[in-house]
Amino acid sequence: MPLRDRPWPAADATLRESVLGFLQAVHTTAVNKLDGLDEQQARATPLPTSPVMSPLGLVKHLTAVQREHVQRRIGGQDLPSLWRSDDHDFEFRIGPDETIASVIAAYDDEWARSQQTLATADWSAFMPGGDTPVRVERILTDVLQESARHLGHLDILRELIDGARGE
């Protein structure tokens, strides 16, 4: 898998353009973090306190985050959830038939769907959420912070697995 070019939002980007640009940058960086790993390394869980956290598991989780918040919540799409309320580690687990290529393809497909959903979404609209309605742009900021936080986890896992460092 060749490294992907990672665009960065322009200095004069609007808030909307910046959020979309940084979501793209995080997406690209997460995919690039898998470059050079073999299937066994991509499934490795080197943190004893997080026995299901692998590089592939993190990318699979980021796919689930976008599905839940962008497609299902913001877009109102009737797509199956990739989470299970009875198993908080479900979306981190890699099935025997899943591969680096299949996990990346699912992540790419979800990101493409997210871009379509967000192109027509009213970012200032309120969505039902817990006790209080939540603005779409606030949900997206949460998706961005969660994605960036897990990208940091991916950096650490990669370094523990094979010593690779950097972006």
C-alpha cells in the first residue's frame, strides 16, 4: 500500500473547511500508519491493559465513530450500527476474515459517505442528544477530537510494534 498524500487545510479556510480538512488529514494519517505492517503486526495488541487495541482495531473503531455520529445521527441514515451496547470493545475486535485491505476499504467507504452527508447537512441545526439537543457542528467537533485522540493511540501502537515513529 503506497503512502497517501496528506492534505492540510489552507490558512484561510473557514471553520467548516477546517473541520473537513482536519478530518481528512486524520483519515489519511490513520491509513498511512498501517503502511509497512504485515497482517500479524496490524492485529498486534502490545498494550497489556488494552488487550483488544490493535492498529486495525483502531481504524475499525474510527469507522464505527463516523457511522454512528455522521451517518446515523446527523444524516438520519438507516444503516446498521457498528457498535454493540452490550460490548464496548466490539468494534475494536478484528474478525478472522478481516484484513488490512478490507478494514481500510471500509474506512474509506465510510469517509466517502461522511463527506456526502456533511455536504448537505445544516451544521447549525440541533440534533436530539441525551438531556439537551446538540448542534451538528458540536457533534462534528467531537468526532474530530475523538479521531485525533485515537490517532495518538495509533502512533504509540505503531512505535511499540515496529519502532516506526512520526506522522
